[in-house]
Amino acid sequence: MVNAMKEGWSTFKSIFIGMSVTIRHFFGPTVTLQYPDERYELPKNSRAKLYVNIDDCIGCNLCARACPVNCIDIETVAATADVDLGKTSTGNPKRFWLTQFDIDMAKCMYCDLCVHPCPTNCIYMVSEYEYSEFDRTNLVFHFSNLKPEMVAEVKEKAEIEAEEKKKQREEMAKKKAEEAKMKKEIEAKKKEHQKPGNDSNAPSKPDNNGGA
Ligand code: SF4
Ligand code: SF4
């Protein structure tokens, strides 16, 4: 009888405590966020995803070199002499085509080290965090805005120009080598000419066979 009363009291107490918690939260302020209809606003300096303003990129590669996990992949092609790529919004001249600018966000550890060395402030973190994927390869973000045909064209032009420059350098080197060789030969001839025993330097003997 006593045990039954004790158990009854314990049950009543448990129900009372549980219900008091429920009633307190029922009338208290709502804290549940109705995602995705509602979202928290992240702080301005939050690191959620990298973004590159490719129009301001000069292809200097500093960001890629700063990355400790090599998740930035940049390929540049030097602009040929007939092309003016203009300047960035910060006034830096653009001298390279960005044929590839990929960031693998699956590898990125959000350290922000790539952001600080950028001379044109064109790579930075943004607050966008909803970009999960089933396939990891979809987390490689491509920022180059050149179409494949354009990439092929600029590469071909750059190769032709590089070949021409190489030929010019070789011709110049050949010309210089020939000039240096000629100079050496002239100097050697001069030295030979100035030697004391050299007959060409001795005064000419009078001719005994001719005359009286
Ligand atoms: S945030 Fe860090 S890990 Fe990610 S790309 Fe930049 S340097 Fe690399
Ligand atoms: S450091 Fe800046 S300008 Fe240089 S390649 Fe990276 S994003 Fe482009």
C-alpha cells in the first residue's frame, strides 16, 4: 500500500515537471528558425564561400601560391602585342588572359590566406553557404569567363608570338656572336701586325741589284 502510494506520487511529480516545462515553452518566445523559409543573417566577415571578380584579376597567381592546400588552379596566357586588356578597377594593368581560374571548395579550409595577398582585392569570401552537392566535382568553381574557342585562339596567338620572339632572340644572338668573332679576328690581326719581328713592320731594304 505504501509502495503504491510512493509510485503514484513519483508518477504525478514526473508528469507535473514535464508539463510545467512544456507549458513554459508554449507561452515563451519562439526560437525555432523555419529554414529554408527563414535564415539567419551571417556576420559580414563570415567565411562561407570564395568569390572572384574575374574582371579585376591580373593573373598574378599570388592567391594560388598562398593557398596551403593548393585548391586554386590558375592558368594564364600572355596577351599578344596587338591586344590591350585594359586595367582593373584599381588601376592595375591587365597583361594576361585568364584561361582557367578554378577553386575547389571541397578542399578549401576557409583560412582566408588567399584573400590577403591579392593586389586588386578581387578574391574574397562571401556569406553564401547553401552550396552542398552530391558530387564533389561540382564543388570546383570555374571563374574564367573565356569560352573554349576563345581560349584556343588566344593560346594559338600567344604560341605564334612566342615562336617569333624566340626566332628574333636567336637571330640577335647569332648576329652578336658573329660580331664578336669578327672583332676577335681583327684584334688578333692587329696584334700579329704589331709584333717586333714581323717583317711587315721592318723598314724596307735598299735594292742592290738595280742601279750602276
Ligand atoms: S581560403 Fe585558404 S584553403 Fe581556401 S582557397 Fe583560400 S587559401 Fe586556400
Ligand atoms: S591574387 Fe588576385 S589578382 Fe592575383 S591571381 Fe589571385 S585573384 Fe587574381
